[in-house]
Amino acid sequence: MSRNRVIQWSTMARTWWLFDSKYQCPFRSAEKICMYLEGRHKPLYHPLSDVGDHVVVINTKHVAMAEELWRKHSFDYDTRFAGGKSRTTAWQLHDVDPTKVMHKAVYRAGPKNLLRPTLMRRLHLYPDERVPSEVLENVTDVIRQIMVVPRSLDSYTEEELKNFPILFDWPEDHILYKRPPPGEPAEELTGNTKQQAAKKK
Amino acid sequence: KFSGRGRNCYVIGVNRMLRAMRFSTKNYALKSETLDRLYETRLAAACLEHGMNKTYFLTSLAENDINLNRETLSNLAIYEPRTFQSLVQFVKERSEEVGLQSRVLGSVHGTESRGILDEVKKHRWSTKSRTDEVD
């Protein structure tokens, strides 16, 4: 059997990638997604040759934006008719359709030519982890996340919490003053963790 | 290419021909620029496959007197992938020899997926290790 034939099939195949956008920045992850949609992850890339892949994005509902962008970032639209200008803030758009923010981010990051609509058609966005089986069957590989997802305090075990390295501790004679409610005497508090533990005992 | 009266009338056709020739002379530099940019994107993809930074790869090749231009490198990456892999391997081994074991090498997408605990252990911020060093 010809081995090179199969190699050629595998190089020219259009692969399906999965991307989990939970707690990821939509704009920065869109740049990476566009790389795979255009085919810039392949050495035989050319802008006019159709070498882009499909990307399935899940958890677009849980996408995260920096600082106050949810409140302040707005998507402007103009229908080019009288009174056609409108402005929607990010949180409003996200309420209406939780995939729209990601869609717009990828649209913005894509090439600004007539090939962009075909790229967008190869992008599949889902707000949750529920993806139709017909789509999931095609998915073969995973795009790594851009931002480190921080661990919540609940996920740490007690052992890990005990053994976590102490970066800073108050000196032993340091007293934190806590203003008492009127009428009650002040409670002497120390910031030092060792003294606190000794006090508890 | 020549439509309308440009096809049949000399004076009009000549002017259009001269314009075309002017553009073709300007295109020599532009063509090499656009092709170089294409080769660089292809190299970036090939380096990503092998878990390396493109700029690091190119600079270390130049430092070690491997004077392959971007065109040949990208063609190697497409048609001779194992040769390209050997070049990447050379750069990795050379950097270890020199003493530049950077975090950029060996990781496909950088260190974004590292956890906080790994970072802390790496920088040795724990009090335990400090006492060991003192002893």
C-alpha cells in the first residue's frame, strides 16, 4: 500500500479543533483561534489556498474580560438609515446571546477580506459544554488555553493549604488593631500566623 | 489584459504598456517582501509544530553559521520535514551546550498552563528550602 498517499491525505485534511473558553479573554483567544481557522498553524499555508481548519469553541457563556470591560466595552452598530446608530455594552450583548461576544472577537481578529465569512462558517460556538454529537464526532485535537485558570480556594485540600509556602508573615510583636463597636473593649489581635495558632490552642 | 481601444490603437496601448512595465519594475522589491513574509508565517507554523520560537530558531541558526534563507527553510519544513526536525534538534542541543536552557524551548505554547504551585516551587520561596540552603 502507498504510504505517501495516506500522508498526503492527512496533510490536506481539514481537522476539527476544540477550544475551552472558560475564564479566557475573548480577544486574545480569538487571535489564536483565527490562526487555526486561517491555517497559519500549517507549514504549507498560503492566504489564497483553503487550508484552514474547523474550531469548536465551548463554554462561551463563561468567557472572561479584563477589568471593567463588561461594563465599558460597547459594540457599535449602524444600519445606515436615519436613526440607525446603536450601542450595546458587552454585558447586554452577552445576556441576549452568550456566543455573540466570542463571535465578534473572532470576526475582529480575522483577515479583513472576502475570505473572512468562510472562516466564520468554520467556527462553531456553544455556550455550554453541550455540543451536538455530529460535531463532536469530527473533533480530533485540542487548542490549549491562553490564560491560566486560577484554582478556587475550595479545590485546595487541607494538606495543600497547610504546606503552602508562606511568602510573608508579620513580625511576632506586630499587633493588628481592630476598631471595637462602642461600649466593648478592644481585642488584641496579632497578624503573625504562628502566634495566632498558639493563641487558639 | 488590453481591452477596448487599448487592444487596437497604438497610442493608447503604448501608454498602458509603459504603465504595466513601471509596475513590474516596482514589483521586484514588493514580491520578495511579500514572499519573505509568507515564508516567515510558514516557518512560525513549522517551529510551533516542534515546540520552538521562530525568532530564536533563526537567530541561533545564524549564530552557528547555518546560512539557510527563509525560502529554503520553509521548503524543507514542507517537503523534508525530518530534515527540518533535525535542524530544530540541533538548535535545542546547541542551546543546552551554550547554557541557554530557556523556558521557550520544549514547550509548545509557552508556560501559560503552569500552575501557581509549580512556579512557587521553582523560585524556591518556601521557608523549608531556605533553611536547607543555610545548613
